[in-house]
Amino acid sequence: MSLNQQPLFVFNSILGDYAELEKKYKFTYDDSRFEATPVNFKLSKTIARHRWFTYKEGFSPIFIREFIENYNIKNNNCVIFDPFGGIGTTVLESSNMGYLAMSNDVNPLSNYIARIKTENYSENFLAQLLEERQEFINSELIESIDPPKNDTVIKYFDPKTLQALLKIQYWTMSRKEEKVRNIFHLIFLTSLESLSTHRKDGNGVKLKKKFQSLVDIEEIKQLFLDRLEIIIEDLKNTPNPKISPIISYQSSFERYELPVKADLVITSPPYANCFDYSKIYLVELWMGSFFKTKEDQQIFRESSVQSHVHYTWKRYQSSFDNPLIEKITDYLEEQKLWNKKIPSMLNGYFFDLKKVLKELINHLNTGAIVGFVVGNSVYSGLPIATDLILANMAEELGYVVKEIKIYRKLTASSQQMKKLGNDEQKYLRESLVVLEWK
């Protein structure tokens, strides 16, 4: 076999492995309701409490409710766990339904938001919040805090807008009541993108075209008041979660502790798409004081799943014995990639996912149902069938693969789509891998 034939042989061998895995598993399709796809946050923008912060990577609450209704086998005694909890869609919706829910996450921003959304707020608190609203209206907002020690973040705001925000943040941080302080800080966080000269786009931010910054502090205060009205409306018209969830700041691929074992798991790990959440939410993490130094950002990256190429992980990684992953990384190492770290990133990504599956076993009751929402990706024309690989790894650890439910097709960059053959395009999809622990 010539050197020119070798890469094509390996490429076809990988597709052959995918085909063999597809024969083993039951596939179902649900592409009829775009709003209900697992990670479409669109519906969350209209549902009480869920709409307090927009998180495009979040679940649809309806998806969570339907998953519980479809797979819950213990009725009210069911314990629900989300190993990648994000801003708390799973725990909030589960708690609203009357279930004990738990979550893990290493993102300080998302954990903070999840706790505020799932908090129990009394009528007395609502009255206090209304008093603080009037205090905010009357305040002259003279004093300010220091800007974040990140020049990039500072450049994402008009200087006058930034000064107004720092004054509002000073007022917010001076509130004595923690719950009041948290509500105003949440509004501060959710207002940042609309006031910034940049918007989230892919793996990072882009300059807004023809954007006129709000610089008048009274206009910015009104933006905050408008968002506060939404929260007040939700607190007036909807009940508190029935059971307070347990939200933990801890990794799901290292050894961790939970107070009880789970009967139902629904989660979505970061996709192997090179998205770095410390870049996407750079403004919120720094302006919200979750990051105060570059070391804070490094610690966050080190504790996150190896899903991007913007950081070189220093933690120990043993050899990963998986023939399919080895084929994929060997093939990609011979290709012209936009970043040479991609093969090692994929190896680290699946290494971490296997650790998640392995550690999860310690926290499952017999018969537990586990759902992983994943998105497949493509590099140099080779589809990375994360759903099939995850199912295969889970099976090797003793899980039973119940089904792979395909929700929608995904797209890649125009360059990647041109490289992707018609037969391979079916692998570019978003799926729910449903497992059972016997």
C-alpha cells in the first residue's frame, strides 16, 4: 500500500467502525420540534426563572420534563443528577416537579446563577426587593469599584458605559441582604452583553456592527429596572421550587461525593468543538469578579473537560487504550489542521468522558437511567461520532445502551462542509445517548 493510499484506508476504516457500532444500537429520531432540541435555550427565554439569564448552551426545560416523564421509574422517590449542571435548568425543572435534584459544575459563573434561580424567596423578601428597587431608582450612583484586571474585557465597553457599570456594581455589592445583592448582581451579569461593544459568536466574541453604546447612566439604570421587573413578575406569579436542589462546585471526572445515589441522570458535557467557556463568557467571568487574576482563569481551564485547544492541560493523563480513538487521532495527525493540538484534544476529551462515566457508576442506584446529550463534530472532513464513541465506551464499562435518539442535524464551517462527503454528513448531528446501569 502506497503512502497516498494509507490515509484513505484509515479514513474508510474509521467509517467502517462507525457502521459496525450503528448496527449494535437502536436509533430513534425526533426532529419535529426545533424548540425542544436538548440544548436549544429558546423556550427558556419565556419560562419563569429559567429566563433570568440567557445561556445558549443550556437545555430546554421542556426537554428535561419530557425526559423525566419518559424514564422515571420511581415516581416521587426518584433522585435526579446532572454532572454538568450549567445554570441549573435540570435542577430547577426537576425541583419544580417535586424531585430531589443534584448537580456538579466547575464553572463559578454558572453555579452562581443556578443557585439564584433555584433559591426559595419569601413574600417578605419580595417586599424588601421592591424597597431596594426604589432605593436604586433614587440613588445617584457616585462611587464605583475598580475595573477588572483584564485589558481585553475593558476594551469591550465604551469608557462611559464601563464607568456606569462599575458604579452600579458598587451599589449592588453594598446591599446588606445577600439575596437582594445576588438578584441585582444577576441583573448586572445578564445585562453585560447588551451593553458591550462585542457579542458572543462561536468560540469567543465579535465586534457588533453599527452598535451605539448606552452611556447615560439613567438609561442604563432603566435597562436594569426592566430586567428587575421580569424577576419581580416571576416571584409574584410562580411558586418556589418544591424541593431545594443540591448544587456542588466540583468536577465530575474526578472523585466526588453526593449525599445520595441517583435514579435518573440527564446531562450534556461540553462538545468536542473547541469552544472555550472561559473565552465565551470572558466578560461575565471577569466583570462579575469570578476571575480576579489570570491564574483564576487557568484554574478553571485546568478543571474543565479537554474540549478545546486554547489551553494545555497539566493534569496527569494515563494512556487511553481505545483503538477507534487511536485511529482517529493517528489519521488527523497526518492532516493539515487549523490547530495541531486537535488530535491530542480529542484524545483528552474522550479520556475525560470515560472518567465521567466510570466515576458516575459510584453514584447510581441499580436500574438508573443515564442520558447524555452530545454533539458530533468534524475535523479535516472526518466526522467525530461522539454519540457512537460514548455509547461504546459506556458499554465497555458495563452500561446497557438503550437507544441513541437523534434530535437534529448540525452544520460546520463552509470549509468543513465542503470536505464532508454526502455519506458522512449523517454523522454531523446532535443526539441523546440513553444508558441504563444494571
